[in-house]
Amino acid sequence: MTDRPEDFIVRFQGRIRKGSEVLDIGCGRGRHALFLARAGCQVLAMDRSTEKLAVLEAQARDAGLALTTIEANVESMSLIPNQVDVIVNTLFLYRPLFVEYSRALRPGGLLFFRTFTAHNLEVLGHQRPGPEYLLSPGELRDSFPDLKVDFYDESVSEGRAMATLVASREETVTEYRDNIGVGQNGDDHASKQA
């Protein structure tokens, strides 16, 4: 495993505003958390491994980066609605979190998701991760009906069969109506002559 961030996160980094609140789920040693903290984001990195989080904290400290880590079993958590601007989920799959991700993103928020597909086992013969942690064809793309799919790919690269998704929550559009000159029945009084 490399310490470089996944290519699709680098590719779409320009869509992440400086100061964005980022949640990195199952962050491991934190390659994405570090990358986004360097880009000026406020990062909350979560993992169940205290050892991996200790490595991440040391790297952040050595680089002078501020980020927050939380040891948590993400499989037993729920997220607060409209809480974060960006969610990163790579090489981790727990399907019940899909609906949580959609709710947790603020309007205009982004989801970056990449994990293994069933081709990993069926075509490439890899035994890990197990079948319950593999996506079926098109599953990732279809799992976020409340989000707009900005990028989707299923492919084999570097000996890994992966599904990659970048999706966004639509900006909330507030309807505004100027009531000056509009009567109770909708008549435009400004255009009528007395």
C-alpha cells in the first residue's frame, strides 16, 4: 500500500473548497486525511485501529498539520445529518452506511468512494477481501439515489478490480418570490392601470 492518495481524489481535489469539513471513514494510516489537511481542509479521520491512528497522528504532528482522529467501530455509528462537506471512503465497505453518507453531506457536499468489486474474486482469484465485502456490478453507482453521480468507473487496474464513485449532494435551491406588486390572488397590480 502506497502513502499516495488515490488518483480519483487527486483528480477531483479542485472541487473541494479550502476549509471544508472532511470525514475520512476507515482512514487506516490516513493518506487521504493528510492529503486533504495539507489542502487546508478540517479533517476528522476515523478508524478502529489505534495503531494506525497513532501513525497518522505522528505524521500529522511531524508535518505541522491539524486534524482530529477518532477510534471508532464505524459499523456501529450513525452520522449527524448535514454535518460534513466531504466524505472519503476507500477500500472499506459497510453497506448500511450508504444512507448515512447521503444524509451526512451538506448541500453541495461530495462523496469519494472506492472499493473492491466481485471481479476481484471471480476474475482475478483474490481471496481477500471476502465476498461480503465485494460490490456487484453497478452496485456502488446505484446505492446513492439522493446524490448526483459526477464520476463512476468499474475497472481492473494494478491487479485490483475496483468501483470508483464521486457523487455530490445537490445545492438547496430556495424559492424567492418578490411580493411587491403581486396581489393575494397572484394578480400583477404593477401592470394594471386604475
